[in-house]
Amino acid sequence: MDIQWEEKDKIINCRMIVSWNPSANYFQYLTTNLPRDTFSPEHIIEAYRLRWQIELMFKEWKSFANLRTFVTEKEAIVEGLIWASLCAAILKGLLPMLLKRRQALPFQHTKWLNLLVTLWVIL
């Protein structure tokens, strides 16, 4: 459905895409100004879904990796802390998945996994 409205002497054109989400049992309404001939409704729906996954990932990184404020003004230290926090967040997310697969791993890999689990518990 095409939508048009005027705001501050400017006409805004966009389209609304309505799709049924069977897993959540509701309609979702998406609005975009991307060209109809280039982006199909399926492309728009998939782009919104991926965008939401990226939002959730950054939210998780921010909360679990302690990415809030740093008590330094040195750019190199801030960058290092960000990378360390992101690595810790990735490990925290990866370790539970690896633990589920632990029985299927060869012995040399379980030794390293046990070390990572120990570090994870300490963190």
C-alpha cells in the first residue's frame, strides 16, 4: 500500500508492507521508502528481520560485555577495551554451545574447552 503525507511543506512518499508472522501469530506492519521495482516485499521483510537480529546482538554485547563508559580519554585504551569486551561477549555466547557438543570432541579439544569453561566461570 502506498502512503503519502505532507510534513513542513514537504511531501513524503512511502509504502507499507503487511506480513503475517505465523510463529508469533500476528501481523507486522513495515514502512519503507525503498523503490518498489528494486526491493520486493520479501526483501524488505528479510532486511527488517536481519536488522532486528543486529539490534539484539548489539544490545547483548552492550549489556553482557560491559560496554558502557570507560574512565580514560586515550583512544588506544578505549579501542583495546572495546575489543576485549566484544571478545568476552563472544566467548560467553559461544561457550554454552560448545559445552553441548563437548562429548563429541576429541580429547585434545576438550582440554582447551575445559580451560575456557574455567575462565568463563571466573569471569
